[in-house]
Amino acid sequence: MGICLLNTLKVPHTYTWSPSLIPKPLNWGDEISISPTPNHLTIDISGFFFHSQPNYKPAPDLEQFLSSGDPPIYIGFGSIVLDDPTSLTNLLLSTLTTLPKINFLISKGWGGLTIANPPKNIFFLENVPHDWLFPKVRAVIHHGGAGTTAIGLKCGKPTFIVPFFGDQGFWGDMVFRAGAGPEPIPFKELDGNKLKEGIKVLLEDGVRMKAEEVGKKIRRENGVERAVEGFYSLLPLMRMRCLVLGQRVAVWEVSSGRGVSGVVAGLLERERKLDLRKMKLLRYKEYDTENQQV
């Protein structure tokens, strides 16, 4: 269902990003309504969703690299399939080798970034859970996927986004606006000088402090819990309860807007007190997706 149709039908919905990063616009409705025909649109922002801490054991060579010096800067472009991974690998190496005092982790990703015998300050990384790895790095450079952006900021890491398409540029702009990283550089415009300038910004104390501040705010949020609470707050729970077994959901209508659960309906039909063939399913709210002007 497109966003225009959501707005036209006034379907309540929730955006799962952090209000600490992107506050809720003042013109977005926040009223709670269980009316069958609400005259306003309820939109909420819950906060990011995160997995629980993974049970991950790193390979010995990765563990050794992480413990061999200062925390590295992570570079990775996730599931982006590159037209020319060799060219990007060469760009990264030619730039990063001019910064020998900084360690770098380069994720091979779907793009296949790798070379044999990389310099000592560069480690090519297989798939590693971000929520395990990012607390151990100094900063992150990536494509701006929503999930990668979220976990990087949650860990309080300065973030440099190199967007390829879609909403990635949006996340780059939001990080820059928050002061947690440099202005995003679209991948097609990336060169050695711009990469080096972006890394320079990542290492600024002011950017680090801003990123840590954003991270603290995000860690205080519980996006999953708030999203669930928001979902339930919009349900007509009293009308949804079975008239006989209140802990069950009513699915068959026996009176206007009231009903019984499948268990109760089955028992009543067996005792010949109810004919399910003459019953209709109980619907609490329907959205007419046909003939809408959007």
C-alpha cells in the first residue's frame, strides 16, 4: 500500500527510526483514536529496532588485528553489488595507505572488495555482525543502509555515508545534520581527496562527541516496545474481546460490533445454538482500497 493511499485512507502507521535523530514533525498527528472512521491520521515514530547482542566468536586473525593497536575505522558497503569492485578497492588502498597511523577494516561485502597481502594497517573482513563489531571500532564509513546507520549511531560512532541510491542519501543528510559525521558524498562522486577529507572530519573531537551524544539518546530508547505499545493503543480492545471468554479475540459477529471467539462459536454450533453458515466474520476496521483518489 503506497504512502499516498495510507494518507488518503488515514491508516495509522509508525516509522521505526530514532526520534533523537529525526524528531517527529509538528504537523504529524499524534492523537489516539479507535473510531471506525477517524477524521485524522495518526503517525508515530517509535525508535530503531535492534537485535539482542549476538553470540559471536571472531576469527583469530581478526581478534589479533583488533587488539594490535588503536581501534580501526570500518569501511563497508553491505549488499551493494559493485560494477567494478577492483576500481573501488584500488581507490581505497591508494587513499588509506597514505594514512599509515590509522587502522582500517574493509568489509568485502557483496561487492567482493579484497586483495592479497594488504598493508599492515588494513584488514579485509568477512561477514561479521555489526552489533558485535561496531563497539570495537573508532568510526564507520558505509553506504547508508537504514540498519547499518542505526547500529553505528547506537554505538556512538562518527559516521561517513557514501550513498548509492534510495534512502541512503537521506540517512547521510540526517547524520550530517546531527553533527555526527561529514556531509555525505554520493558514490559516483567519491575520489581519494573526498574520502580523505571525510576521514579527517570523522576524527574531529567535536564530531566524536556529537556521535556519542546521539548514541546515548538512542540507547535510552526502546523502539520495539514503543511500537508494540503504539499498535495496541490503537486497537478497540473492548470490542475485540469475546463476549464469553474475554481473554480470546472475537471473530464471529453475534450482535452489532460484538462477537465470540472461534472456540465459543464452535461449541455453540455443536450444541445447535448457532449456525455458522448464517454468521459473518467480525471486522473491526476496513479500508476501502478501491476507487480512491490518490
